[in-house]
Amino acid sequence: MSGPGEGKIRLGKADVYIHLKGKSNARVTHIDIELDELNKIIKPGEASYVQAKEGGVFIGLKKDMIKKAEKIAKE
């Protein structure tokens, strides 16, 4: 994990949960990252790509998502 750095804009502090199958309407066990600001970039129902990295995960964005993220970064 590289932490803060040039070109990194903090969105906020996320709540992260392991959501177990059969509990709170989960059909499969998965990881929830709950942060309202993410929905400004990735809308509910849209799919993205996640890959593990040292100390966390990387969420890859599609072209339209990249435009939204870059707009937020300029604000």
C-alpha cells in the first residue's frame, strides 16, 4: 500500500464489511465497500474490475467512469 501521494484525491473513509451469504439479503458472500462518494463514479448496477494489490485492492474504471472520477478530482 503506497498511501497518500501526488495525484491521489481522498474520497472519504469507507465502511468495509464481509457480507455473509443468507444474511441481510446476500445471495453470495462478498465484500461491501460502503461510501456514498463512490456512487458518483460507479452507479448502482454498473460493473467494474477489482484486483488485489499489496495492502488492499485496485478498482479499475471504464471510460465513462474515468471521466466522472477526473471531474470530481478537479472540483
